[in-house]
Amino acid sequence: MKGSILPFEKDLEKSILAFLKTGLDKECFEAVLIPHKIPSDDNYAYLLIKDKTLLQGASPLPPVIPVQGAKAVSALTRWGPSKKKILAVMHPCEIRATVELSKLRQASLDNLVFLSFDCPGVMPLSGYVKNPGEGDPAYQDARQKWESAKMRPVCQTCSEFGAPASDLHIGLLGAEEGNAFLFPASLEGKRIMDKLGLETSASSDGWEREVEKLKKAREEKRRGAHQSLQTRVEGPDKLLETFSSCINCHNCMRVCPVCYCRQCYFDSDAFKLPPENFLARAQKKGSLRLPADTLLFHLGRMSHMILSCVSCGTCEDACPMGIPVAQVFSLVAENAQRLFNYVPGRSKEEPLPAAVYREEELCEMEKPYLETYARTGERDASASENK
Amino acid sequence: MSRDFTPKIIYFMCGWCGTGGSETASAYHLCYPENVLPFRVNCTGSLSSVHVLRAFIEGADGVIISGCHPGDCHYEDGNFRARRRVATVKSILDSLGLGEERIWFRYIAHGEGKRYVDTAAEFNDYIKKLGPNPLKERNDT
Amino acid sequence: MPQLLKISKSVDEGTKAFLEFLLKEKKVCGVITLRKIHGDQGIGYSLITRPDDLEEALPLFPLMPANGGKILSRLTLRGSPKEPVAAVMKPCEMRAFIELIKRKQGSLDNFVFISQTCPGVYPIEMSSGGDLETLASRYRENIQLGENIPETRSACRTCLHFTPPNADIIVSLIAEKDLDKSCSLFLNSKKGEALADGMAGERREQTLDSPELRLLHNKKKEERKKLFDEMGTEMRGIEGLIRLFGKCIGCHGCSYVCPLCYCDLCFFDSKPNESRPISYQGDLERKGATRIPSGTIFYHLGRLAHMSVSCIGCGMCTDVCPVDIPVSTIFSRVGESVQKIFDYRPGMDVEEVLPFAVYKEEEFQEIGEQ
């Protein structure tokens, strides 16, 4: 792959904004969807910006993800594709989630161009909001070192940080001091770079090497993290211990980009049960945790969305009780997605695993029938035992 | 333990081949353990994963899901979808150590009465060996 | 004058003993109370039917992982239990339940309520990974001082309804000096007396009102005025609202945990509330930039319009907010002004009709006149 060198004198963000301004000027796109600091200076929000002067305060590399970008794109395009061409500046996981949502028909990718960048991770939201003065330098530090215990736990073990599931990608790894790479990752990206007169002659070998190196390190870290997480969630006892402080607020579900249902099944009539049901269950087990069906909510949510989980970690940020939701879901997601060799959001054309099937697959799952299992005598004996 | 323990087993079967299998079995006067509780769904493809999970959490020791053989589904591809869905649920339970082996997925044709009762009996014995589902006694689910 | 039943056990053990008595004597078929979840890891409500399970109960624990009124509403939405059930609820949870009953979201039938003179609860985050034992003893030490307990929810420190008028039994907590040795239960109704009939303990007549309760009421009133005045300034005008709600991420956790927000599908999550591309386009042309997703402040104003008249000030909303917006202070303050307009006291009397369910032909003449 070949790209362009993007020099930035002091401030990478300012150079990216200058690039975006030029893009708007030359009508490569008509509006930019990009995070922007909010008036109280302690959080960020997505703004769809047409007016170049308003781009000044925007932040292409924000230290937090308050609203998952895919949700923002879905809000914009759920009811139909954008009539104007929009460039969306988002983290790789947000772009992947948007691709997943487009497969689920909750977002339209028409007229949408993605600009991604090598992502150092983001910080847990509530800690940042409480003290942005401490958060900002911590984020800058993570951007320098690509390794920080202050980022979201799932970010620390993410190996999809450089994956360009996008049209344009800003490579930060392997670039010389004061430079970044700008790669076209699709035809549309190339078209934009051509229109802007940006040469695509710089080699990406150095970048690719660094990405590969960091990817391996992250994969290694994830293996270790999953091993230790496994001990905290394996078996009913450990799993329920991890979820013992869950208050059933469903924040995790609501901020998840993949959970798009307006009314979640777990909030529907199916769970508005008569008092006899609760009392019967309480009598059977001696007592019944209320609100009921806490574990069922989490396992059920997994069964609904795990194949599209991009391990972004927004759920864990939103949990008021500090439960490692994202880590657990990411662990389960990796195993479930591996079954189908599926990586959510890696390709717009790749269909959702639940929407397709092969005639011959998963044969190991179907329990083989042993004709010799039950001789008549044995079977009837076991039947009469149970009387 | 396996002597005293009568597992509670839910047998999800599709309304076409699954229950057909049970009807064939009854035509041949074949028996299966009475603690295996049949639960008809229209098609295994219409069986929501949440019902399987709910069965586990609320007291089932094991769950069998049976539908038409590949290619025979009345709704064309319901059984294919079910296979993927059950594989996903089993993967989830496996990742969390919640006993994915307590879910069996087996195809039963309309005329396979013996296969139907053998499945029920085999699973019953299997679950008896495994013991009661540790989730069902918990009051913190 | 209500009867007072004094049990010679610590207030926690005494209350547990009373609940055990109710279950064993089959006066109730179940008890809804806080209990330990998984040892000391968490705390949550539980419907307990087996007396042995009461061992893990923490009926008076200073935490509110979910508003009990919401839980009772879930239980009684489709009917009432066939046998009596006892519910150990804090005063605001009872008030929430009463407001929900007015909206046909629950029923009082076959319930008996055990409440307390409530010194307040800690924010829920203080329980995660924390030591429940330490939290409880810190709380007990502070109760005797009869002051606002530090670190409790601001909703609690400014609450003026910490004595539940509608409970059948009220555990006396505020300003009690001997919580380690004695448990005082006020039998506040005929039902309460019938429940306690047969329970071992000293009985005498005593009024619930006391100088300590009145003193604490005044202290809370002062703190409430101070907090509301400060918030009044902070939330003034659109600038104020933007400053406060700007960082809202639209998770709607506040409405989800709010007992009064009972709608299966909130209007603000529904289709009609979603902006079509044309409106985003329009906003973009008009303003040059527009926030995506839109309607952040609209959601809060709308929720105020829908439920502030019944806001009972429990503080669940602030606790669950991932970005620490002081939702409950804002909503309580607005709620207070709205309630004043109709002279309405939410949750006090199930017979008091909701202000929007009635009207008088001659009222608010100033609205609608030139």
C-alpha cells in the first residue's frame, strides 16, 4: 500500500483539521462528522459540521468515546442514506460497529466516507469526566507509548487498532517525529486524495512493520488477560460473583452500538410476569433476586449480539457498578466469532454469520447417534426406573 | 447420586419432524423416560436462544433440540439457522463454563421413532451422570 | 398513639428476627428485602420465602441498588400475590410505589410495609468492591449524631420526607442511641399491630414524632434550600442547561432506573422521536453544525414534563449516570416547583389524585388569557 506523508509541525490534530478544511473547500465531502469538545470542557460529542470555521474546536483524536460513533451514524442514516457526502472521523472500533449496523440495516454507508487512525485506545469515561486535567496528559502519554494502563481494559488488549475498515487511514505508528502517514484504504479514499493533490508515493512498509509488532504484543497481552479473566468468570459461582453487584440498569445494553432494538426484548412484555411466577420461583429456590433475571439478561444479550461485538468497551464505561462487562463480552465474543471465522466489521460485503449457513458445517456439534446405544431391555429398564 | 437424581430435561422439538418422530415412536409403542419433557416449537429455527437459556437458569438440567434433517425443513432453512444459533449458545456457555455439554442438538426425521426415544434415553443417562445443573439452585441469578 | 415494640437485639438483628417471625408464623408467605448477593460481593433485593435465607438479609442497609417501588410495581403489575407479602422499603421507595399505583402500575393488595425513619443511603458505587461491613458500621456511628450523614446521596441529605406515613411498621433509626442493643419498631397501623402480635418484646405507647426528628428535618430543610439555590443559578437559561447536560451521552439510564418512568418504551427511545435525514439536513444548513445524535436536552426537558410532578426525590438517577450529572437535584428542584403549582404531595396519599388526571373549570385563569 502506498500513501502520503502528512507533516505536522506541532499539533497532529491541527494538521488533520487543516486536511479536513481543505477537503471541505475542494468539495471532496460536504460535511464532517467529528468529535468536538463540549462547552463544559469535560466531555466530547459528535458534531456534523458543514461550516469550516466551526471545525476549529473539533477533536479528531479524542481521549474518550462518550457516544459510540456507530450510534451517531445510525442516528443520522437509520431512516435513509445521507443526501450529502459526509466524512466521518472515528476510531477503528466505531467504524467496524458502523459496518455491522449497516449489515443489520440500522445505518446506511451510502455517501459516507470513513477516516480512521491508529488508535492508542481511549480512557474510561467517568474517570475522565471527573478530572479531564489528569486525563488529557494520560491520553497524550498513551499516544506516545502505545501502552498505557490508564486506557479502557479492552483497549489495552485490542489488536484491531490499525485495521483500516475505512476509506482513509492516518498511520501514526512507524512515522518519523513530526510526521504521520495518510493512506487511502479504498477507491473512494484514493479519489479524495487525488482530488486533494496528495501524492501516494510513500511506502507503508515501516508502518506495517510497526503495526504487526504492536499487534503481536497486544495479542499476547490479550491471551494473558483472557486467561486471568477466565478464572474470574468460569462456572456459575465465579460468573455470578462477577455480576453480583449488577443492578440491572441496562446501561450496557443501551450504549452498545450493536444493541439497536428500540425496545429490548428484556424490557418487553415477555418479562412482565404475574406475581405467581415470581412467588413460585422464590419458593422453589428459597429466595429470588430482584429485579429478576439478571443473569438471563446478560446471557441473553450475549446470544443476541455477541457475533457482532467489536469489543469497543463502551458498555463497561457506562456500568455504574464497575463490572468488567466489556472484558467478559469480549472474551465470549472472540470464541463465538471464531466458530464462524468472522471478524465483525472487517468487510462490508461479508454477511452476518446468523444470516447465512452452509449445508455442511458444525458437524461436530450434532451429537452422533449410536444405534447400539439402547438395546430394548436396557431402555425399558431405565424407563421403568423413573416411575 | 445418579440413582437418586431425576433430571429435569426439556426436549425442544420442531412441529414437523421432531414431533413426527415422537408420533412414530408412539405408533410403535416405544417408551422414553417420563422426566424428559417435550416442548414443541414450530421450527427449530424459530426457537429463540433466550428460551434455552431461561430453561437452564430456571431449573432444567439438560436441553435437547431436535429438528428436521438438513434439507428437510418445512421452512427451507430453519434447521440450518438453528444449528448456527445453538452453536453460538453453546459457545457462550462454554466460554463461561456453564455446561455447554448439557445442550444436545440432534436431527430427527419424521419416521425415526427409535432414534427419538433413544436420544431421550441416552441424554437422560448422560445428564444423570453429569449431575444436577449447578445453576438451578442459585437464588442470585 | 402508635404502639412501640422494643426487641432486645441490635436493630439489624431485631429486624431480621421480626422478619423470621413473620415467615415462620406464616403471617406472610414472602419477604422482600435487601440481602447479600454472593457473600459480601454485592447487595440487592430478594424475595425470600425460606426463613433460613433471611440469614443473608440486610433489611436496613444504607444502599438502594434499585428503587424498591419499581420492584414492587414489577411484581404487582399483573396482579396481586394471593397471600400476604412483607416488603422492607425505605420511605421514598414507598412513595414511588404509591405514585405508580395511581398510574395503575401496581397494587397495594396483600402487602405489608416495613419501613424506617431514614437517615439516607450511600451512592451505589460505594458498594462495588467495597467492604459492606465497614460501610455499615460507619453508617451506624453517624446515625446517633442525628445529623446528615456525610457521603450519603445529596437527594437524601435534602430529603424532607424521611418518616413514612403509610408504613405498617416503622423501624426507628434516626438519632437512636442504642442501635447495638435495641430495636424499636413502631406499629403504625392495625395491620402492623396484627403482624407483631406474638412477637417477643417490650411494648409501650409512644409517638413517632420526636425533637431529634424535628431537628434533623430543619437541618435537611436548610441544606435543601442551599442546594436548590445553588442549582437554580447553575441551571439558569439555555447556557446553564448546556453546561449541566452538555456531557450527557444519552444512555437514558436515569429514566430506566427512575421508578416513575414506567413506560415500556420511552417516547424518547421510540420511532417518532428519531430525526429524519431531512431535519438533520435542515439543522446543518441553518446552524452550520449540529450535534449527533440530537435531542440531548430535549430528552431531559421532556422527561421533566412527563414525570417531575411525581418526582419523589430518591436520587437513583444521579447514582446511575455514567458522567455524574446531578440529575436528581435538577429534577427534584423542578419537581418541587411543579408540585407547588398544584399543591400536590407525591407519594403521601394514594387517594390524592394525580394533578394531570383532574382539573377545575375555574383555575389558572392567567394562562390562556390575553
